[in-house]
Amino acid sequence: MTERTTCLIAGGGPAGMVLGLLLARAGVDVTVLEKHGDFLRDFRGDTVHPSTLTLMDELGLGEKFAALPQSRLNEVSLPTEGGATLTVADFRLLDVPHPYVAMVPQWDLLDLLADAGRDEPNFHLRMNTEVIGLRYDKRRVAGVRYRTAGGELGEIAAELTVGCDGRWSIVRTLAGLRPHEFPVPMDTWWFRLPREGDERAALVPGMRRGHFAIVIPREGYFQIAYLARKGLDAQLRAEGLDAFRARVAEVLPDLAHQVGKLESMDDVHVLDVRLNLLRRWHADGLLCMGDAAHAMSPIGGVGINLAVQDAVATARLLAGPLRDGRVTRRDLARVHRRRWLPTKLVQAIQRLMHRVIVRPAIEGRRSGPPKMLARVLGLIPGAKRIPAYLIGVGLLPEHAPEFARRP
């Protein structure tokens, strides 16, 4: 027997959970399918930027979010070749309610959104349920076929199907939508090291002799991102644990005594960095957003916040048509037009950062930012506010529609 919902969302990440919550508050019947049994995946994007913190306030979730375990990042700095640091973005210069980036485990954010969704009678979250196919009414997408972790098969009919299932989106693939891939110079290897005190309380990358690493301070540990030439994973694993420890000690000498606590290469998780963009985010009856529409580089940590802004714009533009029971291709095109340009511009900035900072660093040609960048930041008053705004707020910030706001 075919089940029914108004909006079927594939993927319980930040985009899917925010969209589900907002549409449910608009009175739309929403079903979110998440293939895993919980949200506990390590090394997912954990940066929650000022624009998303403002959204939490607008949704009436600000106090609950503030109670989550988190650290706060006030600025972004880069090491210089002379051994000093250069602050390139200072969030404290922003005129926003929360002038910082909150570093929060993504599973805590998703649990918070899931709890808020369960308070809405129109919100339905089904874990351990994976989309395996699309349903069609003639040529229009009309829902999905799914499989549960226990092997049960089923179908859900929907007026709108939304792919929020990440950079390897099955929904996007099934719909025949193919992203344009931009070249990227690096992959990222994530791992943890113990934190013994307040050392490295600020987020300052290490850049030395062809090595590049980013240290994210957490409660009780450091989350490390080691960046190296794309496609290097097989070589790193063949070289072995001791060689990898030496790479990390080279680029992060102040943490060299902790590198020995890394016990196995199995604890090092590679992220195949992608930067891509769908030329068209929709088909009849179907929409992709977040990483399913535009995989982002980890540079700047903006992926979550762009995905959340996609979700807010989608809820505002489609809540009415969904309540009326008919979403047209024109309605879906409005979402694409709203979010395509800011996404394209952010990706252009990321590509520039790859070219002028990341590639020279991992190729050993430079151990710091371009000297011109340092001169500009030193000469122009308030220059550090511009990158802080681009990272923390974005080119087209979205605010919660009135139907979704709570005191």
C-alpha cells in the first residue's frame, strides 16, 4: 500500500531538517527520510555561523542551541612566513546578534532540530529508511521508493520530493541531474588529537614546507584537518602511520608531542573534496538543495550555512504552493533563481582561495598568505569585516518566514 505525504525530504542533514521543520510550522505535511539510525557521524561540518545563529533565535531555539556543548571562534587567522599570524576575518566587527562562529557537533544541532520538529503534528521523521528509487506520475516525480534497515520495501507518494541527501545524492542521480565539477587541488584527512589544556584556543592553520593543517579546538580534543594533494590517500596509507605522524608534526610542531596518540590510520578519515554546482536544481516534482545541488569546499566552513539558507528560501517560496496542493516547475525555478547566484559567487571565492592560498601551500611554494593580502588588510580600515561578513553572514542571508517564527 502506498503511503502519502505532501513533501518528501530525502536526507536528515541540516538542509533537510530545517526545511522539514519550517514547512511543518507552515501547516504542510512533511516526511523526512534518513538512512542512518542516528546522527552520530564524526567529522561532519560543525561550523554554525552568525546567520544560522540568528535563524535559531527566530525559530525560538536560541536558548536551547546556546545550551549545547560548543566553542566559539571570533576570528580567522593565517600564519605568515615570518612566523607571526595575520587576522583575515574578525567576526566581532559584525553588527549581528551573535558575532562569532559556534563550533558545535553536527549531531547535536540535528537532534535539536529533530526535537523541535516532533513538536509539530505535520512533521514526520523516519530513521533507518533509505531512498532507493523515484515514483513517477507520467513524467512527473511523484514520491519515492524506500528500503528500511530491516529490509522492508515501500513507497511514499508526494507532491514534492526534495533531495537533501548530500554530495553523492541518490535523488539527484535518479532524476538524471548532473552537476558541473570544478577542479580542486586537495583532499582533506580528518582525525583527532587529545587536548591537554587551553593551548591553541584560536583557529590558526599550520603551513610549513608543503604541509597544510587546520586545528579546530574542541572540548577535550582537537579536530585536525590535514590538507594535501588530491588523490594522495592511497600513498599516505601505504607510507604508514609513522610517516603520517611525521607529516603532522612537521606542520604542527606545537602538537608534535601529541601526535603519538594517533593510534591507527583507521582513525584518519579522508574527505574527497568536491566543488560542483547543478545547472538546474529541479525537475518536475523534484528539487535538490544543499550539497545535493552544490558541493562546497571545506574552505571557510560555509557548506552548512549555505544549505540552511537554501532550506529557508525553499520554505518561504514553496509553503503556499504546497498548502494549495500543487507545486509547478515555475515555483521550483524561483528557488533556483533565488539561491543560484550567491552559491556561484561563494564558490568563485573558494576557487580563488584554492589558487592563491591552498595550492601554493601544499606545493611548498609558500608558507603563508600572499603579501598583497597582508598589505591590503593593514592599509584599509575595517578590511577584516568584509571576509568576516562573507563567511559569517553570506551574500544573501535568509530569515525565517513569519509562519515559522516562535518567541
